[in-house]
Amino acid sequence: MDIVSSQGDLDLAASAQIEVATTRPDPVRFEPEFELLLACCRESSAEHSLAEFLTPSLRWDSVLRLADRHRLLPALYASVCNRDDLPGSIQSAIRARFEGHALRVLRFSAELSRILQHFADREIQALAHKGPVLARLLYGDAAMRQFGDLDFLVRARDIVRTRSALRELGYEPRLHLSPRQEEAYLRSGYEYVFGLNAEKNLVELQWQILPRFYSVQFDLDEIFQRSVEVEFDGHRLRTLRHQDLMLVLCVHAAKHEWEQLGMIRDIATLARFELDWRRIEAEARRLGILRVLRISMLLARNLFSSGALGFPEFLAAGAEELTSEIQFKLASSQEDEPENESLRRFRVMMRTRERWRDRMRLAWRLASTPSVGEWQTVNIPDWLFPLYRGVRVGRLLGRLAGFS
């Protein structure tokens, strides 16, 4: 979720001084602004561990920017507001941002209930996924996690009915496809995005966890059967069982290369629940995402190790090199040149998979499966739809030529 802030607040926060003297016996691993955010997220953060970073040299404009980028504003607010050693100007800047976030969460929560009630009236089964439901589950308060949309899981056979139900509520899909394109997209894609009024990306309607080319085939029927009922704002709704949720959070973070601390914070928080780790490991092996699980557990342990995490140590063994690279990229805010981004992301995707057959399937599907990009680049009639495969190959060859 984007937190809108004024430049005046940033300037005020940047110029404020914190009058507290601290000593640091050991050098920090990262920049103090990054370390402060990590300390705010640790379950057993003691007063002295936060005060360690609240020095006059702390760049509050950088703290606020990092908190927004990593979706950690609620954790920052909960940890540093109302402290005696924090100037009122800083507290006001953080509080104003959090209050804007909390108001948006209220609107999202009300909209979630409205949508689910509409689905129930039409006998559409849907799982509330991430968003305010995950915030309530992990942190006890929907406002204590930043998110940008509402996610719903439905079975593929219910997509047409669910899409119609959303349109009855005033939602409009961002993607408009021909009948042949839609048929292909239901096989290769995984979500439709809907907007409402000024909100262009308010709802994500998913019938799979990941696009098909990732070669990670969750059984959605099984996920529905294992789903659990929870209470949310006076309503009963269904969401993912904890074991399924852990794997879904891990592959979602991997899809985005663990680029936000908020994703890893969610995983670390869920890891403190009582989970059946043997079942989680067995399902990860079946899906071919054991390395994804291990990288996620390593990041959770390395970055949020203050409190005990519940996963067994054997799940944190392996993939240390790639984990270190991800950690460095997280802390340095390193970004690749746009022309190198696609190839680099492909290499990372390949390195996160432990089975060669999954790597080969991923590479083949990525290279040969036309996507929305091809459909929007070239207009080919549905009766010549197979020609899009050639367009896909041509576009990829063009990108590779640009790398050479």
C-alpha cells in the first residue's frame, strides 16, 4: 500500500535531532536506518535494541522512505511512537502516515466484507487471501500490515461467474481479451485484476498461486478442502490453512525475489506459529520448491533472529550463497539496469529451483508460451492465434540480442 506523504513532513523528519547518547559494542551489519526497521520487526525487541539506533545522525528521511518501500510503516509506528527519546516532530510525521494507512485499511476491510457477502449470495466459494485477513491472523490487527489490494482465490471453473459478480458491484477488469486469448490465459495465467472508481488495482482474482510457466502446480481443490473458517469484523470467512499459507507466502516472496522486508516479516511471524513442519517440507519437496522454502527460512532467521522461530534447523540448510546475495540486494537497495532486469530475474528463478526438470520446464514454458505482452504488441485474429508463439520467440530473441 502506498502511503502518501508531504515533502514538508520529510524535511521536518530529516532535520530533527534525537538527543540520546548510546554506545554500540559491535558494528551493525547494515546501514543504521535499515537496522532500525529490522529491530522494529523483531518480536522480542527490547528497549535498548531500538535505542541503539536512535542517534542524532540517523537519517529519518531515509527511514521513512525505507519503511514505505518495504511496507513496514505499521511496525515502525508501533515501535517508535510515544517514546520519550523521540522528538515530537518525528512522531507526528510517522503518526500522520500511519493514520492515513489505517483509514485505507478500514475501507479495504469493509470492501472485503461486501465482496464476500456478494459471493456468498451467489453461492461462489472464495478464499480471502493475504490483505487484511492475513494482517489480522499474523498481527492481531488489520492495520498492522501494509497491503495494496484484496486477493481472492477461486476455482478456475468459477472464474466466469466470479468475474460477473464483481462487475455487478461496479468493478471493471484491467485486462480485456478476445475469446481465444482468454482461453489461453486461463491455462497459462493466474489472476485477473479489477479496479473500482479511482482504485485501478483494488481486487486480484486468482485461480492459481503462480503463472503456469513457474512450474509450481499447487492443487487448488486440495487447498480449498484444507481451508479454515475464521472470524473477521463480525463475518465468517474462509482462508488458507497455516501450512498451505506458509508455502504460498514463500513462493509469493520468491516471485518478487524477496524484495520487501514486509514479505519476510510475514514469513518470520507465521514461522512462530505451531506448524506441522514435516508436512510443509513434504509438500515443498513434491512441488519442487524446497530451495524456495529454505531461502525464506534463512532470510527470516538472519534478519529477524531476535525471537525464536519455530522451524527446524534442517530447513535452513542450503542455498546460503543465493540467500546472501538477496540479503545484500535488500539492504543496499540495489537495482539493475532495465535492459538487464529480465535476464537477471530469469537466472534467479532458475537458481531457486532444486530439480533440473523444473528448471527445464520453466525455461521452455517461459520461452514458448505467448502472454499478454505479445497479445498487446501484435493484433492477430483468433483464427491465427498459434502465430503468437512465433511472436513470443521473436520478442525473446530481440531481448537476448540486446544483452550481447
